Amino acid sequence: MADKILELRDLHVSVGDTEIIRGVDLTIERGTVHALMGPNGSGKSTLSFALMGHPKYTVTKGDIIFEGRSILDMAPDERSLAGMFLCFQYPSAVPGVSVANFMRNCLMARRKGSAPLTPVEFKKLLDDGCARLKMDPATLRRYVNDGFSGGEKKRLEMLQALVLQPTLSILDETDSGLDIDALRIIAEGIEAQRAPERSVLLITHYQRVLNYVIPDVVHVLVKGKIIKEGGPELAHELEAAGYDPLIKDLVEA
């Protein structure tokens, strides 16, 4: 049996008095890439925040199992240190904190108990990541996302994933707002995360990024429920027909 990294068991999530996620079951095996697709308002971002333990998003029923244990009682920083990573759709600026210092502190926290990197090793790690993502190395001296363009923010999110090497990367619409060249670069960064010991949950509206990142499984989330699952071909079906036929079938059911 495949080694499971993440299991969602009848997960229900509310924001205030409003239930957004209404009973999601999902399993992600180690070494796989899963795509979660759905229209605006379907609950995709809510699911990503709930997975990382954002206090605004309350799990009212069900469970989140990561690496074989429930993480409902774990704070966001504990989930991150355990090997989870969320790439934000709208990354926040952190004025006064340089990218290099931010990355160094994140990496040292993640590697607590392990041999720390030397300054030379750390610089090479960042330089290699910048080269892969075609980022200007001068970006490392800038403040985190302060004055960054949308594309620069997305590349910095991807650089964090490449450097931290999380067990599970949750990528919340990393492809949104990118031109075709930037999309290819981000897709290469996602592909670079493929490894037998790591998995990716790629959340997206569109099929276009899946032209470059071929998922093992595609899930369709509509109105807080996963209503269809399949292989990469499902993304092409959605691109051709849109979400309306699935929403119509859900309403009629």
C-alpha cells in the first residue's frame, strides 16, 4: 500500500457561522502531485488555510492526518516545522526583513537538531534557487515582498519551497496573474519539488499550469465538496467544458 502523507477524513471547516468545507475526504500519497481545481468560491483557499491551522478557519468535524497523526491540535508553526508549507495566493510584505535573513531563519528553524548550514552552503542553496527561478540575486537583499511585483512574489514563494524542501507543499493558486514566461518558470519550480519522499497539492482555477506540471490525481472542489476525481485528463475536460456541467449535476442531485 502506498505511504500516505496526508489524509482528510470527512473534513468540515467554518468561518464564523458559515460552513465552507462540507465533508471532504482526500488522500495524498508520498511522492505524488495532486491538483485541486474548482471555480471561485468553491472553498479551495479555505481548505489550504485550514490545513495550515489558520485560527480564522475552524474545523467543526472530521480530521486532518499528516504523516500518520492528527494535527488538529498543532499550531501553524508546529505544522510548518513538521514538514508542511503553504505557498500563499497573496503573499504579505515584511518590511525591514531581508529575504536572505528571512530564509536563513526559516531554514534554521526547520533544521533544528540537525547540523546547521555553513554560510557558504547557505549562499549556494539560495544562489541555485535563484538561478532555477531566474531571480535576480539582488532580490535576496530586498525586504520580503516589499514593493515586489506579483510575479516576483510568486517566485519568492517558490524559492522558499525549494530551499525548505517541505514534505508537503500546498500551493494556493501559485499560477494566478502570471504571464506565459513566468508561468513556465514557476512550473519548473514545482516540478523541481517532485521527489519520492515529498508531495505537492497544487490548487488552481485553470488547466494551463497543468500543461507543464502533470498531476497524478485531479480533484474537483465545488461548494465545499469534492465532486469528481480523475487523472490528468480530467483537467482537460474542465478546460473544454468548464465547471457549469458539474455544478448543474450537483444541483440536480
